[in-house]
Amino acid sequence: MKLKSLIYGVIAGSAIASITTLLVTPKSGKEVQASLTNSVNSIKRNLNETKEQTTSLKHQLSETAKISKEAIEVVSQDVKVSIDDWKQEVEPAIKQLQKEIDELQEVFQNSRNT
């Protein structure tokens, strides 16, 4: 959206400057023609610069997206490995807790039956 606004601004500014120059400054036909040629060349240069900047920005965005994708994949894999490691670390504690819960349930059942 900002790029469109910039392009429209450059075109509108150039056109207004050209028209104002024609209407305000009394010049001969050759001078007006030279002035118009200069204005057209200036507009062309501005448009070419804008095109180059847009192409450069597009390339930068593409590279950023590629790098981001690779980084996300690496981080995702690291998180998966960390979770798997954590699961392995806590597995003995979980088994021990389950064993103690089972023992408590058995004690409770035995005390209820007696």
C-alpha cells in the first residue's frame, strides 16, 4: 500500500510540476520542449528507481521468508527433541508415582474390607 502511494505521489508530483512550469513560466517552444523532455526523463528515472527498489524488496522478503522457514524447522525439531528427552527423564518418576498410587488403593481397599 505504501509503495503504491509512493508511486502515485511521484507521478502526480512530476505531472503537477510539469504543468505548473508550463503555465507559469513564459518560454519559447524549444525551451518548453526541452523542459518537457527533462520532466519525462526525470519521471522515467524515478519509475526505474522505484522498480529497482521494489524488485530488491521482493528479493529481500523472499530471502527472509526462506531463512525464517529454515529457522522454524530447526527450532521445531529442537523442541521435539527436548520434549522427548523430558518424557524419558520423568518416565521413572511417573512409574514410581503410579506404583505408589496402586499401593495406596490396595491399602484403602484392604482397610475397607476389614
